[in-house]
Amino acid sequence: MKKIIAQYIIALKEAAENTHRAEDRPIYQLYLADAAYLLALAEIEASFEVLSEAVNSHERLWGHTWLVDDVFKGPSKAWQVVKDCLT
């Protein structure tokens, strides 16, 4: 799980660096900060319930924000892999 979350974080960082839309950059910072919490929970081997709630919270973050530049597709796919690991 840690490796999958780390890959997601890397995809977010790369997208943040490669976006051509200035308005997307702060959103990527939100995603990165929240994903760091997910990685921390995985590192300390938090309970499934705690990790699941954090994943649901992160999913809501994705649902309440809007990225414009198509570079979001890489992190979006990586996020789907993270979610799939918990279902």
C-alpha cells in the first residue's frame, strides 16, 4: 500500500510541475498535503477503518475541486489504483 500511495504522490508532484494552468497549482498542493497524510497512515499501519476514512476524505477533495489542464489524468489514474487497493 505504501508503494502505491508513494507512486500517487509522485504523479501529483509531476503534474503540479507540468501543468500550464496556474489555477491548478494550489489544488495540487492540497492533494499533495492530503496524500502525505494517507502515506503516514499507511506507514504506521493504521487500522483499515482509519485509512478508509482518510481515503474517503481524499476522494471528496477530488470531487470538490476542478483541474483544467489534462496533466491531471496521470494522478487521477494513480488515485484510482489507491482506491482499488482498499476495496
